[in-house]
Amino acid sequence: VRRAAIQALASNFKDDPDTCSFLKDRATADNHKYVRRAAIQALASNFKDDPDTCSFLKDRATADNEGNVRGAAIEALASNFKDDPDTRSFFKDRATADNDEYGRFAAIQALASNFKDDPDTRSFFKDRATADNEGNVRGAAIQALAKHFRNQPELFEIYYNCAINEPFEHKQDYETNPRRIALEIIIKQYPQHPQTLPLLRDKAENDPDKEVRKFAQQKLAEFEK
């Protein structure tokens, strides 16, 4: 109910001088993470021109005690303050230093959306694709590499190593195995590579994840038509 009230208030009373301060209060003081998240989103959508909003979101992206809320603040910064001179370094810090996978995941996506042309971004994603301790974050970094640095031969080894050695195991049904992500990238971007077909055959038989095996079997059938 509080979340719905915040959304209605932001939509209908954004010109009220008290609305901005009320949203900031709810974004920090409410005891439910989804209410704080909704307040952050409403604040970013309706008060991005307020001179304090950017710094407030940075504070929430580091100080809130829930990774889900910190991630929402990072997403809000990426959508509304990509031209702020400090956001790139801020996202890189959050992508490594946040102690929750959701916060790091959001920071990886923020970098990919806004700073793919930065000369350091590719090497940063390569590091995160192997060094992060959560499979979902490693998978996000691999997806970012594949989307923004397509068909680059030197990246094949990263995808291949992920498809073979990634230790991911499902904790939630909605999670996508990074081994499947890497395998799909290899099939799409490196179909003629000499290691692609042997890898696909191996994954179809031996991957410990039945969903990855099923995916590999389907793609192998298409390859061998």
C-alpha cells in the first residue's frame, strides 16, 4: 500500500514543494526495501533536475542496507545522470565493491549502457567475467562483452573458458546459467570456430545442468542438419 501511495503521489503531486522531501524521507526511513526502492525510482523520474538528487542517489547506492535498493539507485543514476563526470568511476567501484550481487549486477549493466565506448570498459568486463564471485554477475559481464564487442577473436577464449569451467549452480529458478550464456554467444558469434562443434557436443552430453544440456542438444541438432 505504501509503495502504491508513493507512486501515486509522485505522479500526481510532483509540483507540490513537499513531495521531493517526502520521497527522500521514504527512500531512507521506510522499513521495507520495496517501498524505499519505489521512492528512489519516483525521485529519479520526477526530480532529476533537483540539484541534490544525483548526490542523494549516490548515497543510497552505497548506504542502503539492501542490495536490491542500492541496485535501484544505481539504475536511476544510469538512466538520469550518465553525463555526471563521476558516474563512470562510481559504477566501476560499485561493480567491484558492493557486497551484494544485485548491486554489482546493476553497476555492470550501467557501465554497459552508458560507457561501452570508454577504452577501459572492455578490460573491466573481462576482469568481472572471471573474477566476480557470483555467477549472475559474471554472466552479466559476459553478456556485456558479447553485446558491445561483437565477434572479437580474442574474446573467444573467455567465452570458451566460461562454457567449460564456470562453476555456477542454480539458487533461483529465474537465474540463467553463465555456461549457457557463453555457449549461446559462441554459437552466434563464432559458428565456424574449430572448437565450437566439439564444445557443443560436450555440453550436450556432459554439462551438469539439464537446461544447458537441453539447449546444447537443440543447437547440436541444428548444426548437424
